[in-house]
Amino acid sequence: MNRFVVTVGLFVLGSMSALKAQQNDFATWNYCNLTYKLNENLNVCLSEHMIRNENATEAWLYFHDLSVNQWLTKNMSHELHVRYVQQKRLDNNFEGKELLYYALNGKMKLGDVNLNVRSRWQGLVYGEHLNDSYKGPYFYHRFRVSAGKSINYHWNVSSNVEFFQPLNRPKRSYIDQIRYGVMVSNRINKHVSIDHFFQIQQQKNRLNPYRYFVLGIGCNFAW
């Protein structure tokens, strides 16, 4: 346990040092997840997200997400999401994007550490389908690995890394974004939990790559 806490602490300190040395932008991320269990293996979830950039002074992204999640075995699940994204453009208007994605999740336990892997395939379109503004779809594969440890019933600490691989964008033929971060989750009771997280989003293989330092808090409600 002590070794795991030290590793997470060193990650946070190193990230803060990078923040002082190279800061492209600072953002905040807030979300609310509402999950309803239909039976032991199936649930539906409604999520609302808001991200602010420009040193957290301007609204940048809104996510409106509806998903169906099913456990296939005790260690494997999958989910289907329909998401509408609103992103602020340079003219201060918001552009609509439609996102459909499927994810396959697996988990296992290594000693007292919980290991989770997630493989996600998504298609993203920009603008209205019948208008000249329509672009896409852009297909991506995203792969995330996370490791976490329960301190007690109420507290859990985890770290994660995620890779974004474009599937049909020749100018971004390899990994075009990496995200890595740490999270501290607080379970209030069996229905309510709160996530506190710090994340670095590093764009790659782009003409003008950005690095975002993201501080977030999210609320989860389950029935």
C-alpha cells in the first residue's frame, strides 16, 4: 500500500513540475452520472459533462450522453453510448458533434491492486448531416489501462493512461493523443460517490499540438 501511495504522489509532483515548465492550457472538468440498474447484469446511464478551458475561464465542451451497460461475466462488461457534443468555436458559437461508441471492459485483481482495461471504438461526425458543415465520420480506437487500490469502504485511489488511435485520418496515422492521470474516489454510501481527478491530455502528430492540464470533480448517483 505504501509503495502504491508513493508512486501516485510522485506522479502528481512530476505533473505539477511539468505544469510550471510548460503550460499550454488549464481546464476544469465537471460531470454528473445517473445510473439505474435494470437487473443484476444490465443498467442504463445518463451523463452530463462540462469542460472549461482558457485557464478555466470559458465554457469549451458540453457532453450529453446516454448509455446501456451490460456485464457479460463477473470480469467483463460492454457498453454502447450515444453522445451529443457541443464545442465552442473561435467565433464563440458552439458546434454540434454526434458521437457513437462501443466499449469492452475487463478487470482483474493482482494482489490488493485492481487492474482495469478498456477498449473503445467510436465514430464522430461534425455538423448537421444535410448541411454543408457536415464532416466525418472520424473513427478512433481508444485503449485505457488503470490500476487502483481501495483504502477502505469510502476511499479508492487509482491511476490511468489512455491512448487515442485514429483509424481513418492519414495525417494522424498513429497515436494522436495520450491522456494520463490520477483519481481519488469517495463513496458516500451505496447510492452516491464523488470522483476527484487530475489529468494531462497531450496531443501528438498534429501541426499545433496542445497540452491540457485538467482538474476535475464528478458526482455519481446509482439506484
